[in-house]
Amino acid sequence: MTDKPQKNYLFLSVLAMGLVILISNELVQHPVKAVLLGIDLSVILTWGAFTYPIAFLVTDTTNRIFGSRSARRVVAVGFALGVVLTVLAAMGIAIRVSQESSMTTWQALWNDPDAFSMLRIALASGTAFLVAQLLDIKVFDILREKVWWKAPAASSLMGSFFDTLIFFLLAFAGTGLPWMSWAIGDFCAKLVMIMLLLYPFRLMIRFYPSTLRV
């Protein structure tokens, strides 16, 4: 039976996963409006690249402490929570638009650019998230017994690649937005974030009571 500390940890993990998905789905719609070394970052990078890798930190930490079964549960519930929250955000936009126009809420959901974009992003995000996170868990398990950093680094790298590819293709292809350059820029930013999050991963597994691990 799952003990109370583990239940509390898994609850917080699920909540964190859902919030990361919701926040990232909003931030991915906002390019980084800055210039670095003469490069306009708005055509190659969105703010979502800096928040989404936290999902891999949550998955890998759960996997290391409680095993792949618990990690899959966190991914499944976090996936559902994140998609539901994003769809509710889209519905909120549609309701606001319907109150300001003659459209019904459902008409606004499909016809208002902001509402439909959020709905499309929710579906793309859910698909990409599920594929990437399950792949992350599989790769992590294969490398579990290697040096501590190899499993989270390799699994997050593989997961981020497929997440980025699937998400940007489903969410933005055909919109006229520079989704291919965004995908490349976001993936590069995710690589940096993965490296930066290795140390928090190390701290979390070091300080979590070893007696509660699987």
C-alpha cells in the first residue's frame, strides 16, 4: 500500500505536471521578443521552452524515487489534468468572446482565433506530452543503473526531441507562423534547461528519505 509521504509526493507531482502543461501551453504562444547578437529571438524561440522541461524533471525524479509504475501514473493523471485545464482556458476565452458578440460559446470556440488556437494547442500538447513522457520513462529505465546523470539527461533529451517535433507540427503547421524555426529554437533552449535541471534532480533524489524509495 502507498504510504502517506509517497501519496503526498505523487499528489504534488501530478499537480505540478498539470500546471506545467497549462502554463507552457500559454507561454508557447508568446515569442521571446528580444534581440541577441543581432538575432531576432521572436522567430526562433517562445517562452514555453523554459517551463516545459520541468515536466521531465518531475517524471524523472518520480521514476528514480518510486519507480516507473508510479511515474506512469503521474504522467497519465498529469496529462489529463493539463489537457482539461487548457481546454477550460479555451472555453473561458470562448465564453468571453460570446458575451461580446452574437456568437454562441461553441461558435466562438471554433471561430475565434485565440480560443481555437488554445484548443488546438491543448490537443497537440496532450499528444506530444503522452508520447514524450512515456518514451522518457522507457529510456530512463534502460539507463537506471548507469551514472546518476545519464538516465535523466538521455531520457529528457529523447523526450524533448519528440515532444517538440509532434507538438509544433500539430499545433502550428499551416498557420503561417514560423513554427519550424520556433521548434528548432525551443529544442535548443530545452537542451539548456535539461542541463540546468540536472542539479535540482540530484538534490531531490539525494534528500528524499531513502527508506521511502522503491
